[in-house]
Amino acid sequence: MKRIPTFVLILLSFACSVPAHAQIFRGPNSAKEAQKAAKKNQEKAAKQQRKAAKRLARAQGKAAKRQKHNRA
């Protein structure tokens, strides 16, 4: 009886460790689809990086403005 809950726990832990967005492509176009997905992921990461850089620049500008205002 104790083996069943343990087995279920092991299955759940394995299922949670596999990312939801991980995809396995099969078929004749699998390499092409994998490359397309990789490119899409790269573009998404680049977009997030640009947004983060923009937010950082904005925050630094606001901080400089505040500091300048406090000194005057």
C-alpha cells in the first residue's frame, strides 16, 4: 500500500520537472520546426532583453533627475 503514494509522488515530481513549453518535433519537417522554434525563442529573449534595457535606462534617468532635483 505504501508503494502507490510513493510512485504517484515520483510521477508528479517528474512531470513538474519537465517544462511546459518543451516540445518534441517528429516527422519529416522536425528539424525545420525545431529551428523555427529555436529562432522564435531567441527573438522572444532578445525582445525581453531590449525591454529590460529600456526599463533600466528609464529608471537611471529618473534617479539622475531626482538626485539633481535634491541637490538644487
